[in-house]
Amino acid sequence: MPLQIESFEAYRSAQKKSKHNPEQFWAEIANHFDWQRPFKEVHSGKMEDASTRWFGDGQINITENALDRNLRERGDQIALHWEPNDPNSEGQSFTYSELHRTVSQFGNAMRAMGVKKGERVVLYMPMVPELAIAVLACARIGAVHSVVFAGFSAQALSDRIEDAQASMVITANAGRRGAKTIPLKATVDEALKENQSVQNVIVKSVTSDPCFMDTSRDVWWKDAMLSTEPLAPCSAEIMDAEDMLFILYTSGSTGKPKGVVHTHGGYTVYAGYSFANVFQCQPGDVYWCSADIGWITGHTYIVYGPLLQGGTTIMFEGIPTFPDPGRYWAICEKYKVTQFYTAPTAIRALMACGDEHVERYDLSSLRVLGSVGEPINEEAWHWYHEKVGHSKCPIVDTWWQTETGGIMISGLGNLSPQKPAHAGYPLPGIHPVLVDPEGNTIKDNGKEGLLCIAAPWPSMIRTTYGDHERCLNTYFRPFPGRYFTGDGAKRDENGMYRVIGRVDDVINVSGHRFGTAEIESALNQTPGVIESAVVGYEHEIKGQGIHAYVICEQFPSESESIEMAKAAEGQVILGIGKIARPDRIQFVAGLPKTRSGKIMRRILRKIASGDFDQFGDTSTLLDPSVVDEIVDKAKRLI
Ligand code: WT7
């Protein structure tokens, strides 16, 4: 079987084959990659206890596949273009040979500083080439990278460093985003105040802003590089297929963020395979994903996927609206981008800025458009299709999660039928099912249910770092024998999936995922706040906005509530970051609770969405009158 499917008929037969003989199917896919030691065992273990192993007796290092393998045929081809924040300053491009050499040099620098296989390295960086280089260098030497999005606060960063017990942090003095400069090193210093595990911090100088350097701990990137022999080879660490490749923290419905673990073997296979098929890249194509490497999309579809396929990938430092809302299209024109992958929230924001910004540019190079992160609404879908794709580019609406490692349900380039707001069919090898809350399979098309995956796939989550129980409870125990996604979905009469959104207490704000519980626990840190409840509501640009209901010791007066809201907001910024700032803070005297003390979020969600009547059965509420009070205030707020 070829790695890249070439027709919809081939898709159908590959999907059939993967159902009847999954081991042979995945073995054939996996054999498209270079193994340090070939595998004999394709898959073992069970979904029930998340003991699944893929290619378990094989050995593979993802960087030999992403870099070395490409040297043979395309050493001089551009692997990575870096487009800076300021369109007037100079970018940077790396051929495969140059990228291989730089990654090797940085890998050697890390080894020289004592970083060993299996150690965790946290990356807290802006979108500069050194971020991709550091990711690859970690993988090269067998260190486990954990990239933390540079918009997270010191507290959030510190929690992640602590949970991972990282021995090194790689950062920059500062980052640029549009007209702003964000001091990153200062945040790292703050995060490391009480830390015991981190031995060294490597600091890339990105801007001319000065920053504090602790000479016993901190080293400039440039000096770390200078301490090595520039042309010395950096052997790829021998990695068992099930050795950890990275941890990426993501939010769940309860408690603190969890470290999703992915491994070298399965992730390599699935990242390369899914990229090749969804984007249908051909030699010479220039692919651009506008995500940040701090999220899974950037891991799989800026860094690993495109390089595993020998493609040319673009990394963009800035934001869609700087210096003006035409920036994305200027970049597409400049590099003659063939595949462009972005999020609905960006599409909606740009759509709102007016068509003139997109009409100015020559977008004729585009062949495939991608969407990711949340359901894409029909209006945005049509605008993207017509204004950006000139009605000739298919839109691949890619549904997946941090936990799935790669795209699960999506069109494959122009091979698949399309339907606005529908992710469509699963990739071959992926077998989704819809179930009812009791776990019964919903067989008929046209029905809504809870989205599960019925068979294991190579890049599925292996564990939540340091807490396997949590992994089991969240994903594998709700419906035994299946992976539970946390999403609700609907299958149409043709079997195409439409993913509706989360059914748990996770909200999706501009494609960023937050647990309501983590926002609440930040809000509850505010002096004078007793309790809070956070829900999502439909937001025109962000997909979902954050509505926080907050109870104070003393109900704040009109003037006090401004101060109080500011303080509460400040706690969220402190605990998580600006990205989780509530859109609305509503002070309430009480929350609708059942007699057993459970907050009835259903009611709070309804109110936040501006729907003020018919709350269904409220007879189980301890004090039904609180609802009227909340509605009353919400009417004035919304
Ligand atoms: C959640 C995962 C991996 C992509 C980036 C987000 C939602 C993602 C879609 C889509 C409808 C989508 C789901 C999912 N989601 N893509 N195409 N259509 N919903 O990764 O932060 O792990 O979030 O994003 O609700 O569960 P993430």
C-alpha cells in the first residue's frame, strides 16, 4: 500500500482493509519509515487499561525520518521558511542539509550540557526557528520535549515544569507578536523561583531587550552553540518505539492540566501518514500551517508531519492582523503557498475585517485549505472557500485532539466529498463510533451521540504523565474497549461526521482548550471571592466566550464590582494567562445547586447564551429563586 492514497475508491478499500486486517494495514504504513531496528510485533495491549503498544519491539528515532532520510534526495530543498513578525525584516530559510546541521549542533550542545535520554526539557519560546530546532534536537538525543505555549503565565509554566520534573528550560529573552514585545525570560525566572529540578536554562536572544541572566544556570543559545564543534555529527539516540517523544499539557474537565504522552514509533508513523493523506502534498509544494508550535497542531503539522514527508514548511512568528489584516494572504502570495491550514477563529476574525484585505493578493497557488481547532460554521466555511480558495480548493475540516496525536476525521485533499461544517470521513485505519450515554452503539445514520474511537491507532495517547489512573478514567473507562473523545457528534445520512463540540466541562476559546475548573480555581484565589462557576457561550469570533459567575463574601456594589472584576480577571491572568481571561464576569448571590451540592451548569449555560426562559426541571434545586436573580442580572450584562 502506498503511504499516500490517490483516489476516493482507494480510500474506501484502504478503510475496508484496515478494518479486516488492522495489523497488516498498519505494518504496511509503518514500513514506509526508516527503523533503527525493524519491528516484528505490530500492536499489543488493550484499550481497556491503556496498555496499547505499537511496533513495540522496533526502534526508531523520528529525526532520522524527518531529517536524515531527506538528505539523500532533497538535501538542498528548503525544509523550513521562517517568516518574521515584521514583514520588513529579514526572514530565514533552511534547506534540509542546513536544518540537519543546525539540529545536530544544538543536539550536541544539549548533550554537552548533560541532557540525557529520557530527561524532560521544557520549551517556552516564541515562533522563531530555534523553537523547531530545539524540538528536533530534543528528539534527536532522546530527551522528552514539553513545549509550553508562550502565552501561559509564570504560574502555569511553573506547574508544567514541576509536573514534568524538567531538567532544562529553553526560552528566549523576549518574543514579538504584532506591535507587542513579550518578556519571556522574566516569566521563566519567576516560574523557577521555587524549582529544584531545572539545572540549566538556554536563552535565545530574539530582540534587543536586555534580560537577567543567572550565570550559574543560564546560557545564551549562541554560546551553547559555540561550545560545540559546528560540523560534528550528532548521532540519533536509539529509541524504542514506545520511548517517550514528548509531553504536551492540555486541559481536562477536572483539576490541573494533564501531560499527554506520545511516543517515537506510533507518532512518527501517524504524523507522516496523516500529513501525506490529508494535505495531499506533492514534491515542490509549499505548505503553511499558521498555528503555534505550543499546541499539538504545530507539533504534528508544522514540524513533524511536513518534514516526515520531505515537504517545505513555513513558520510564522507574528499574528494575522499585523501590520494589517492582509498578512496571511501576503504570506501565501510571497511563498506561493499550496496548502494552507488555519483555525476558524482566525477565519472569522479576518472575515470581519473586510474582503478588500484578501482580494489584494494573488492566491492562485493555493490547492488545499485546512481548518482545525473547533467546528467551522457555515458562514466562515463559505468565505474561506470563496474568498481565499476562489471556489477551487477543497476545505479539509480536520477533527482531532492533543490526545489523538494526528488528524482523525477529515477530507483527504480533493479526493473526498465535502460538506460545509462537516469533518467528513475518518482516515483509513480510524474507526469512530457514536454511543449513547449508556454506551450503546448508535448504528443508524442521522443521529447524534458521543464520539468514541473503537480501535487503537498508532499515535493514540499512551498515558497522562505521572498519573495513569487519570488517563484511564478520562478516556478508557467511560466506555470500555473504546477511546472516549469528550466530543458530541452527528453522522449524516451518508456517514459523514459533524463534530458538534465538547460534552464535558472543557471550553474551546479561539481554538484554545480550557477546563472550566482551572479557570474557576484561579477566580477563587481572588480575595473576597467565595465560589465561582464558569461556562462557555457562543461567541462570534472566538467560537466560545467565557462567562464567569462569581460569588463574593459581600455582594459588591456597582462601583465595587468594577474593582472586583478586575481583581478576579487578574487572578486568571496570573494563574493561566491572558488567553483565558473571562469575557464576562457576573457577580451573583448564589448558584443553582442541587440538594447534593452539584452546580447545575446546564442552567448557567442557557443563561449565558441569552436564553432566559424554560429551564426545564428545576425542582431538584436547593433554592430555585437564585435562578431569577441570575437571569435578572444577566439580562443587563449581555
Ligand atoms: C478539541 C481538541 C488538535 C486540533 C487542535 C485542538 C475540538 C478540534 C475540530 C474540528 C470540530 C474540533 C474538539 C476536540 N476540535 N478540531 N475540525 N471540528 N471540533 O486540539 O486543544 O486538543 O482540542 O478541539 O472539541 O475535542 P485540542
